[in-house]
Amino acid sequence: MSSDDFDAIGSINIGPLDPRELLQDERAVELDYYVAVLLLEATSDAADHQPLYEESFVLLKAESEEEAAEKAADHGKQQETSYQNENHELITWKLKQVVEVKPLEDATFDDGTEIYSRFFRNYQAYSSFEPLTEEEA
């Protein structure tokens, strides 16, 4: 079969192929796991609206803590939305803050693997926090 035969059946010349390009790139950087804590806030122009907050823990893969922080902010911005609730009031969710970005010490994800922890001194302030139930949200 000649090269003219290949052209007749629609083959495409992709040029010379370097087999080294098929090997794994030795310069590839290994990505690490990070956990980001995001705080989102729901607001409304309704007279009786009380702000609602959501604390979100997000798993990220990045080359550095700085990249993970950028990805966390991007993720939070992607969560921003506005909609009309059942009372036809405009509800707007916005990223209020990237609270923290930390590398995961153990990325094996076995049963009992710790994903996030933090230290604090003011237990009274901590214990006054009352998360909403699913029905209240």
C-alpha cells in the first residue's frame, strides 16, 4: 500500500512523533492535599431578613499553600448565587471569607482520618455557637 492509498482513505499526517513526549514528564510537580474553610453569607433586602451563614470545608489539590488559597477563593466565588425565595424575596449568597487553608497532614483518607482541626481559647464563645438543623436552614 502506498502513501497515496492512505491519503485516499482520509488519513491525516500528524508529523513526526517523538517517543520521549509519550513518557511521563519528569518535571511534573506532585500535588498535595489541602483543606480550605470557607464562610458564605446569605443576605436579602427583605425587612425581617436575618443573615444566614454557611461554613464549608473544601478539599483541594495544589502545588503550594498559595495556590490552594487561590483555588479556595475561586471555589467560594463559584458558590455565589442569587435567587428568589418562596416569598419572592431576592436572596444573595456571597463568599464572605476564606477562613483558613491548611495542608492535610495525612492524605490516606482511611476511616478516622482527621481532615481539619483548630485550636481556640474561648470555649464560652465556641459553645454559644448553635448550628442550624436541616429544617431551620
